Amino acid sequence: MLLNFFASRVSKDLAIDLGTANTLVFARGKGIVLNEPSVVAIRKKDRRSSEVWIGQDAKKMIGRVPGSIEVFRPLREGVIANFEMAGLMLKFFIQKVHNRKAFVRPRVIISVPSGVTPVERRAVRDSTLYAGAQEVYLVEEAMAAAMGAGLPVTEPMSNMIVDIGGGTTEVAIISLTGVVYSNSSKIAGDTLDMDILNFIRKNYSILIGLSTAEQIKLMVGRAYLDDEVEEVDIKGRDLMDGIPKTITINSNDITLAIMDSVNSIVDSVKSALEGCPPELAADIIDTGIVLTGGGALLKNLDIRIRREIGVPVIVPEDPLTTVARGAGMMLEDIDLLREIAGT
């Protein structure tokens, strides 16, 4: 009994939303204890040593580093693109939430997009084990988001979740702890940022960084044109003469910049409804569609989907954390976790 007590104290279970843009960590009994950008920066000193920055400190360096420092985003489009950097980042985050205790080996739930391949799933599992996890459970992001949004996923009725992250948009219909339909698209938050960057470069001959594009999206981005026009000043480099320049653009410009990508997201929601059984579609008319992830914060997106599809659209409180909170809820019910994870 003493051994079991010691093990329960040392092995502190975690749920991790390993996102393309941000990584969130939920600690059992504490809630969300970490929310950091999924970024790593390294300066090689010699063959044996290097200087490393991870998370917020690394993100601040994007576009501002000398040649001696490399900045990595270990995930691309929702999956691990750099195994070594992903493992290093996860190890740092796990130790950070456990106060740098290297001997702690937690049980970890980690979310993955529905469209990942077996090779990509193995990369996530291996990176998490390398980071110090004792046991790893992989769950679909859409299922975790549904639980985090408070949907009754164990009931014999359908619930529709649209989770728009940085690298992927997950559209899923869930019933009886199972995913009846799922679709993972690579058109998501990062795509919108790139749309804005390209639009400003093409129409104003100003080059901006992706971080600036993201800020513009959050400040004046919206899913359709309306009468409320907002303006924002943008600082970038003039492509004609190469000097810094400030211009003013408005929300209508940004709406036009991201229109094609927003249309694709709306079309993926329509496709999900067209592909599900009639009984489940009837449920969704009553229960509505739930938007989660950072993309849910795009102004007017919920109204746009409701107008085009004719179904209620709900944005839960704090949609950025629904996946982490939902995965955290699974830590409290090991039987449900094993059923969802298929183990």
C-alpha cells in the first residue's frame, strides 16, 4: 500500500494538447497548468553543448535571430515534423509542470488529429515516451474537444464538433463515445495567417511576418463582410525600396484575404452533415454545432455557419482550452479513456 501511495504521488498524470501553434498541459487535480507556443530555438556552442529556448521565449525570436540560432516549430499541420525537437519540447514542458523533477514519469494522454497515419501516431507516442512519460494514450482531438465543451458524448445522440486549431480543422460527429464521422483538413489558423501575409504583400507591396499576420487576424479578422469596418496600422518592409513602412488596412481587406479558406472550412462542415445518417443529422438540428479551438474566436464565423447551414452554432467559454480540458477529464475515468483510446 505504501508503494502504491508513493507511486500515486510521483506519477502525476497529465493530458496534453500538442498543437501546431500552442501546447497546453492539464495536470490531474490542478487543471491547465501550462500554455506555451510550440516553438524551440537552439544555438549550438560546440559538439557537446547548446543553448536552448522553448515556448514563449523561443516564439519571441521568430524573425529576429542571427545566423547562429535556429528556430523550429516541431509540428506542422497537426503532426510531428521534427521528432528530436518535439521530444525536447515535450520533455521541457513535462518537467516544467513537475517543478523540474526529472524522476517523475507520468501517465500522459495526448491528442492527435483524426487523419493521422500509423507512422505519425507512432511518432507522437515515441516522442512522448522519450520526454519521460511512463504510459501514453492517444485520443482524437475532436473527442477531447467535445468532452471539454461539455457535450454528452456517452449518450445515444449525435453531437457535432468543429475544432479549428493552428494546423488542422477537425470536423466530427460523435455518438456513444465513438466518432461516427470525422474529417481533418489542413486549412486552419496558420492558413489564414498565410492568406493575410500574401494578401498584404500582393496588394500593398509590404512584407510582414506570420506573427504580425496572426495579430491582424485576431484584431480585425472576420468571416464575412459587414457594416462594422475596423482599421489597424501595419508595420512591415516595403518591397519596392526595402525600408520599413507603416500602412493602414481595414477589416474588409482581411475578410477578402481569408475568404477562400473560410469558405473551405464552412464546406467541410456541410460535407460532414451530408455524410452522416439521417437520424444523427436530425439530432444536430436540436443540439447544434459546437465551435472550438482558436479559430472559433474569428469574428462572425459562428454567424456565417448558422446562416449557411441553418443549424444553431455554439462557441463554448474559453474555446482555446477545450481539447486540453476534455483530455484532462479522461484522466478521471480510466475505463472511458481506454474505450475512447481503443486500448
